[in-house]
Amino acid sequence: MLPKRIDRQLVESRIGAYADPVTSQEARGDIYKDLIGFIPPRIEARLAVTGALDPKLLDLQEQMREQAMYPKCFDVKTAQLMLFGMLLMDMNDAVVLHGIAARRAGASWEEMQAVVSLCFLFRGLSAANRGAELLATIAEHESKQADPA
């Protein structure tokens, strides 16, 4: 369900090295590791490419993302459940990442299904099908994390 990872060495040799003098690429990735458990491939690409070509823009993007994704009025679980539902409505492939984040933030399977069910009301059976598939995929991901062998 995730795109393939970029070749960071290739990006560095062809596009350039990460160039933000204030925040390292590893430090930029830490918030994603905390939220999702890993750095998603497209985010890894943005950190490497935009971090090499326009580190100021990357910093602005990350400031905006942090401001919007962590509103003071919602806990992380609630925000991630909302994002999961919004992205499921659009059938956006990033939905799985926010589903993983919601579970890591404490969302139960019942809460995840409730979001899928709400989406079903306005998006239809395809959302119910996709939502069930996503919950199964997230369960598989969690199983692999619990037993990485």
C-alpha cells in the first residue's frame, strides 16, 4: 500500500545533499517516526529532495504541517481519526498512514470502524470496502511490528 522508497544516495548524487543548516534530515524524520513508527516513502522523498533544493520551503512546510496536525483543541488520536476519515472520503492513499497513526495514538478497532461507517454514509459502499481493507492492512502491519521475524 506504500510506494517504494527513494534511493537517497542517488538523490544526493544527482540532485544534491540535504542543505538545511538548522534541522537535520534525521531530526525532521523523528516526528513521523513518533507518529507513524517510520518515515513514509513520499515524506522521505520530500525531505531529501526539497531539503536539498529549497530547505527554507521544507521548513515552512513542516511548520505548517505541525501547526495544522496538532491543534490544541484535539488530542492526537482524535485528529488522526478525523484525518483517517477525511482521506478515506477522498480514497487518498495516505489514509493508511493516518490509520496507523490513529492506532498508535490509542484508537480502538471499534473507533476505526465507526469512522469507516460514517464515511460509508456519505461516500458509499466503496468506502466501506476500502475501509475494511485498510483496517485489515493496518492489523497486518501491527502484527509484523509486534513480530518482525
